[in-house]
Amino acid sequence: MLIGVVKNKSKGTTLAEACLIATSTFERMKGLLGTKGLADGYGMLLIPCRGIHTLFMRYAIDVVFIDAQMRVVHIVHSLKPWRICAPLNTNAAMALELPSGKIAETLTAVGDEIEVNLIGLK
């Protein structure tokens, strides 16, 4: 699995210093399932992705939906376990899952430009 740094280019903030990038069907299906939490500085970027779920998860996450031009098209603060989120009327191409509270901490908003820089493989 690829690992990258994800930044909010518009605000000059870092969303994830070590973000797993899930591009295969299996990687996207597994996602964060089976994890006990998502530490600050970590995240998971699902590509392609138009919707996510937190079924079987034990903790809430923030979710940033991003289009193919790397613009934020929808945000969800603290999505609780056992929820499904598939925003309608967006052209989301990917979803960034972050620790709960990271969206507010970084002031990320719809319309912001996101940047992903690859740093390695896991």
C-alpha cells in the first residue's frame, strides 16, 4: 500500500503526515476495519470512492470527500460507528478518512485544494 503526506494547500495545513492510500478493491473494502483507533497524523485515502461506511468500527472519524481536481466537495465531522455516508450531488472521486476533529483543527472547508505527496510503500 502506498503512503503519502496529505496537505490542505489552500490553508497551508497538514491533514495527515502518514496516510495510507488504498487503491485496490481489497484495500478499500478493508479500510480501517479492525483498527482500534486512528492516531493524530494518520489517515486513509480511498481511491476511487464516492461513499464510505463505519460498520464494525469502534470509533468516529472525520471524512473529506475530494473530486478529481483535488478540491474538497463534502466534509463530515465525527462520523460515528455504524453509519453510511455517500454524499449526493457531488462529484467525489476519493474519500480521506482522518481522526475525529482533524477537519476543524485544520480549518478544512468545501472548495479547499488538497495535495498528496507520495513518501513510500507499506
